[in-house]
Amino acid sequence: SAVPRLSEIEKNEEDWQLAEAYLNRFYKLEDGSAGFASKIRNYVSKSSLSNKIKKMQEFFGLEITGNLDSATMGIMEKPRCGVPDVAE
Amino acid sequence: YNHFPGTIKWKKNKITYRILNYTPDLSSTDVDTAIRKAFKIWSDITPLKFRRILNGEADIMISFGAREHGDNYPFDGADGILAHAFPPAAGIGGDTHFDEDETWTMGSNGYNLFLVAAHEFGHALGLAHSRDPGALMFPSYTFIKTKYFRLSQDDVNGIQALYGRSKSI
């Protein structure tokens, strides 16, 4: 029972991919953090991604955890404007 | 409120706009009305004047397009990203694009064109996204009845910091 079901793993993977795309587009995720889905499996660059999530959580007035919690995912899934929140 | 880095703004108060094409979701009259009203909310509180032109290069070129639509910032199909606009500058600056894969509406059964256009024109005039959830310039879409729409104080402060107040207020 401690082993996650395949559907849970897939959902988690989808969430991270959505987060990667979102942070890339709206929070100027550096190139070094690209390919996050594979890096997370290797526990590499986690702090960089986490910092971007924190930046986004701060912008939206969410609890700053650096984690992909449900409130953060909820914001990422909302329809929105395509202009970055961190201006280029 | 936030401005773009360098506090980019138009160096003039008379701004032209041109509607390049229309969405099949609405009549052209409805699109014209939504766009005109969206500009009016900004001109009501600043010295800015907006004039529509039918030919040639306007400061703010308005169009509907889907997926990759010529500016290297592709849309993403239905939902997700609804529209985007470029900050004030020559050329593509100020141009405003709406995702044609959305369902555009004058009411609430889809995305309200007036509300989205008003937000995007804020960018076209120099406002970046606000952290104030009650501001028009907050990044996420929220429907409110357009009859009751008014800019938040945050939006008013942001645009008046760039262009000053309307002389008629």
C-alpha cells in the first residue's frame, strides 16, 4: 500500500509538466531548469524550481511553500492573460 | 500596480487603434462595441484619447488568431491563455491579440471580450500585472457583470502614475 498507484504517478508527472510550462512562460524559468520532469526524478535543480514556485505563490498571495500544493495548482489551471507576471 | 521595466509609456495622448479581423463568435458590431468600451474605461480617467482608424498602421493593432499567429508567442487552444498585448512601443508595441480558440461573448457564457480587452489594453498602455486580486490587471480571468464594472483604485493609481488624471474629472 506504500507504493503509489500508476495513475497517481502519472497525475503527479502531469502536474509537474504543467508547472514547468507555466513557470517557464510567466516567471522566466532559466534554461538551466528546462527538462524539469526528468530532473525531478534525479533530484537535481529542485531548489531552482522551488524558488520559482515561491515567487509565483508570493505574487498570488498564496502560502509560500515552494511546493505544488492544490492552491498553487488551482491558480496554474485558471484561464489568464499571456503576459508574464515577472516582466521581461 | 506594476509598470513594465523602464516604465514604458506612450509619449503622446492621442492613440490610434485598428481592428484587423473579427471573431466568428460575435457580430462585428458587438466586437466594435466591446473594444470601444474597453478603451473608454482608460480614457475616462486619463488625458488619453483613442481614435479608431480603418487603414494603415495604428498604434494598437487588434486581431484574433489561434496557436502560432505570427509573433512567436503562440496561443494554447481553448482555455489557458486567453489573450496578450505588448507594452507601448513602435511596431508590435501596443498590439493586442485574442485567442480565437476561446469562445468570446458579451456575457458570461464564454470569455467576456470587454473584460479581457480592457485588461489587455492596460498592458498596451504600460501597465504590467498587479498582485491585487481585485484589480483589472490581476493576471487571472474573473467574470463580473460588465454593467457593474469599474476599475479598482489600484488600476486607477497605476495608469494615472503614467499619464496623469483626466482634465474633465
